[in-house]
Amino acid sequence: MEKSRVKDIIIDSFNELLETEGISVEVNGNTALMGSDSVIDSLGLVTLLVDIEARLSDEDVEISILSEKAMSQKNSPFLNIESLTEFISEQI
């Protein structure tokens, strides 16, 4: 799967989550997924990751984003959309 497709899936999922929460922000690669700059909380992040896994599964890509490898990385893959895109692309 191409990296651009992975990023599209993440952005689509994030936009849907924001819509259900009634949040309106411009989403791009630098959009924070966690920390003080994020517009979602930790439950929102978990919801987002589960949705991304489901969307990838629909495209025959089986991956566990919340893995020990993800949690043990020096630089968290959950900082922003770009870092998550990189991490998922590497796992595929």
C-alpha cells in the first residue's frame, strides 16, 4: 500500500472523528494527535487508532498500531499525522 493511501486513510478517519465531536480544524500532516496541541483526548486517540486499523483491514492490511514496538519507540509515532503515517507505512 502506498504511503499516500495510508495518509489519506488517517486523515479521513481523523476528520470523521472530529465531525462526530463537533470540532472544526484544518487537518494536515502536522496536525497533532496527542499532547497540548491536540484537539482530541486520549480516548479520541484510541478511537482513531482502532478506526484506522479497521479501515486498513478493509483493504486487506492487518496491522496492530498499538503494539509494543509503537510504545517503545524513542520518538512516538502518535505525535502527529505524518509520524503515524511513517510508522504504519514501515509496518506494512
